[in-house]
Amino acid sequence: MTVLHAGRLLILAAWSSFFLWLLTLGKQHLGRLLHPGLWWLVGCGAVILALFLVASFRSRKRQNRQFLYMELTSQVILLIPLLFFLHVRTARFNETTLATRTVNTDTILRMREFQEENDRQIAEENGENETPLTRLFFQADKFEGKEIEVVCQTFVNDKLPEQRVMCYRYLITCCAADAQPIFVFINTENIEPVVGERWVRVRGSVALMGKENKKVVAIAPDSLEYVEEPTFPYAY
């Protein structure tokens, strides 16, 4: 077996193992990158790489040593993206990201069109008691005066309205690259100070604040508890 052949086998083995790990023990990390409806793409990638790995083991083709250095360099480069994932495991969208990402009009129209289907999918995963944040954000009028429960991430800032904190999730279409924040407000007048950048489960009644054509939900909480980050932290 030549050095180049061994290098190719190593790369195929590393990437196929990485994809298989994402689909098993690494689901918590994959949930911060990709829409759950598209995880089958990672599975297909793992199968294809595994097939290439098997085929490469059976190959006995002699390698031309003339470009050995260049070939080895290109093989090492193919392993570099795996190192990037070490950062992804701890990286999070946070309050800094809120200043650079907004929900555009096309997104609002698309979300209203597919809202009912998304609600059914989210209800199956999160349970009947949890109200999808997408509905609260895009269909605020339907929830005025109602009791709801929502899970979201807190944002505390002096520039927000008095006695209000923002509670948000990122809305995605396919993956983290297109994530855009959606949010509700929590009335903090009658509760303990809220810690920023923490996941919470909020139960309470809904009031609306803002202008007629742009109302936002404000929750008067009956209870607020800190919870672990969801396996899939985005709204969709």
C-alpha cells in the first residue's frame, strides 16, 4: 500500500466516522447546525463515504510518486474542516448576533404560509403544552389574553423597555447559516431579576405591545424556570 493510498483511506475513514458520530452521539451538536428534517443528508453522506472507503481498500492501483508532496498536502487540507468543528461544539448565537440578523418580509410571508404544518411538527417534538415561538411572533393577535408556555433564550439589556427582557430563538430554513432571531418580551415587574443568555421555560398570560401593524407578544409570567438548552435550539 502506497503512502498516497493510505492517506486517502485515512481521510475517508475520518469523514465517514465523523458523519456517523454526528448521527449518533453527536446529535446535540448537529442540532445546532442543521434543520432536523434534513439530517438524512448527513446519513447519505456517511453511507457514500463508507462505500468509497470499502472500494479504496480493494484498490491496488499503483501511485505516481512524481507529485507525492502535492498530493499529501491536499489530503491534509481535507482534514482541516474537522478541526473547525471543535469550535462549533461550543459556539452559540448570542446577544451580539441579534444586532446583525433580522427577520425580513419574505421570511414572514413564508412562515405564515407553512405555519400549520410546522406547528404540528413542533408539537410532536416538544409536547402539546409548549407554544411554538413562531406562532407567538408571527400570529401575535391570536394569543392576546391567553395562557401559554414557551421555551426561549433570555436577552437582558438596558436599552429594552423598562421592566422587560427579551426571550428569543433563531428561526432557520435549512441550517444555522440562515438563522434569524424571533422573540417575545417577558414582563419582569413581579419576578426575580432574570439572568441573561440562559434558556428558560416561561408560563403566563399574553398581552400585546407595539403599534397596530407591528404588535409583539409580552408575557406576564406565572412561572419562569431555567432549563437546559434544547437538543434542537432553533425555531422553524
